[in-house]
Amino acid sequence: MTSFRNVRDAVNFVLWAKREELQFFRLVIVDRLSSTGLTEVPFEAIERVDSNYVYLKDGTVIPNHRVVGVKKGDSYIWKRGQGEE
């Protein structure tokens, strides 16, 4: 698992350094309406990220505190609580 300081760093790494492979990455978020409590958002749907939110291309805004991880395939490359400031 790669060490990133926060959600923004992990998302920006994928958006910029792995932009040719976006289809393999997913953002894992807390979703109270989901039966599992989590939802995976494809990185191809992400427009940008800042210190507080992840912005999707469809206009959806996800607060960073709802992001629990970033996955490539079935493996986490970043998970909340590991390497955060």
C-alpha cells in the first residue's frame, strides 16, 4: 500500500500519475443507503479534489471525511488512517 498524507494526495496521485489507467481505480466512500455501508466510485467519474471535497463530473460533491480508501482492482493503494496527517 502506498503512503499518502491524505485523501487529496491519494486522489491527485491517481488523477495525474495514473491517468492512463483510471479505469482500474475506484474511490471507496461511506454510503449510509448502501446495504454494505460502502460504495465504490470509478475514478473516471472524478473531476477534481481539494482539501475538503471530491467533485464528480455529474455535479456530485463528496466530503473528504466520507472517503475511506482508494482501490486498484481489489487491493487498496490507500486506506484512511494509514499515513495520514
